Amino acid sequence: FWLKPFWWKVLRLEQVPLCRAEAMANVPVADLSKEQQDELLCTYAALILHDDGADVTAQGMTNLIKAAGCSVEAYWPMLMSKMISNVGMDALIRMGGGGGGGGG
């Protein structure tokens, strides 16, 4: 299916420029555990589907991950899609970047 070229680079973790030259969140992707990489792949897949206006489902995430030449443990897409359906993608996106409280 059609996907914006940028998202293909993001989903294929080894092809993201940040993964080669710089660290994402101060940790190179290669240094993440398999579970952390799976969670990251599912997060990117969910964001891609949401950005494209598609339903964020376990099957959609799995298809997208496989199409990118990657794989994750089968339970990850199910967990992520269940969380997204319960909380809502827009709410989860808003939760992610909140600033910290002021000190003192």
C-alpha cells in the first residue's frame, strides 16, 4: 500500500539517519533490547497509520511492520492497538511531550 517515503525510513530502524550517526533519546537503536525495539516499531507503525488516516489495528500494524522488512513479537501489536482503542491515539500523542514541573 501507499506510504509516505519518510515513514518507510522511520519504520526500518536501521535506515533512520538518527540511528546511524546519532542516538535517539541518547540511546542508539542497536543498543535497545529486542523488546524495546519491538515497542518502538509498533509505536512508529501506529503513528504511521494514524498519520495516514487509517484505523490503528493490530493487523494493520503487523502488515506495515512486515512490509518494512521487520518483525515483532505477536503480542506487541495487539497490546498497542488495545491501548490505542481504549485511550485514543490523539490523547496518547498529547500525553507524550508534556513539560516537567518547575523546581523550587
